Amino acid sequence: DAKTTQPPSMDCAEGRAANLPCNHSTISGNEYVYWYRQIHSQGPQYIIHGLKNNETNEMASLIITEDRKSSTLILPHATLRDTAVYYCIVRVDGSNYQLIWGAGTKLIIKP
Amino acid sequence: DAGITQSPRHKVTETGTPVTLRCHQTENHRYMYWYRQDPGHGLRLIHYSYGVKDTDKGEVSDGYSVSRSKTEDFLLTLESATSSQTSVYFCAISESSGTHNQPQHFGDGTRLSIL
């Protein structure tokens, strides 16, 4: 079973920041939070990951709460090409295979 | 993008026939994975490999076998395909887990239909 909970769908206006929430209340101390997205039927695309500190890369920012029970993926300036299903996943430290995928959030960017 | 090639990209075959899907990588990554994705489900792990000739089962391994004779190639075989194996199959790769947090990178998938 997925260890994360995400809203099934969200809308965002083009050019605005898209904030995608994820609940992982049962996360343990050595589990990382990963974000992927999948556009149409393409292969999932890695976005960002983190353990306890906030992270930022060229694609997005990841904000993890202090108690680590939830996180938010931020796409700072959403474009139409960001329309996709976004998956929040937790992975056990050192477990190189154990990605448990949920249903994700369908993000629709509107012009 | 990670250098991952899946072949074929599409295949239609009949129940009871053997099917082999190929995943080829040019990144020299140690770990390779096969997932399937079905409507209403997230990706589910079938098998994975942690080195040449080193493989292990995932969540939904029944009816599938794998082989890895070279670092760059990971084969998924359906010995006798069934209609329940109609799915989209994704291959993924990742570097050594030395730092314990290397992400997986995915290929573009193989759409397999078993009639």
C-alpha cells in the first residue's frame, strides 16, 4: 500500500506557482520523500527528493514540514507543459528498489 | 535524459506465446528495474537487478522472469503470456546506493497487448 496521500486533482493558472501537497504521516526517520511526474503515457520523470531539509533544483522546490509528516512540491512558474500526474513517494534509506507508488495528483495548468 | 531504450515500444501478441522485452542503458548504472502500470494502479515493481546475474523479485513477479547477462541489458520474459499481463511496462535504472538516495530514471515504456 502507498505510504502517501495526495489529492486526486488540482488546477493552477499558467504563470502562477503550483503547490502540490503530500501527506506521509507514517514516515520514519530514514525514509526519503521523492517526487516524480508522468506526462500522458510517457515514463515517469524524476523531479526532486529530500530527507528533512527543504530542497530546490532547476525544476522545483520541496518543502518538508519539521515533523516530516507532510511535504509540498512547488513549481514556481507553472506552464502548460507542467500538466501531468505528480507522484509523491517515500523510499527507505538504502533500499534501492522499494518505491511504493500511489495514484498521484493530476495537475492541470490552465491558460 | 537518462540513456534508457526500451524495445519494442509496442507489441500485440496472443495468449500462450512467449514475450521478451528489452531494456538497454548507456549510463553504466548498477541497478535496473522492471515495473508495470495499469489503469487505477500506480507503478508496481516486477523484478529488479543489483548487478550482472543478480536479480530479485518485486511486488508482482508471478508469471515473469528476468535476466541480466551484461550491465547494459535487462530482459523481462513472459514465458506464456496471459491477458492479465496486458499493461504498459517501464524499465528504470539507478546508480549505486552508496549515498543511499539515488533516484530512479525511467524509460519511455513498452505497451504490451495480449489477445
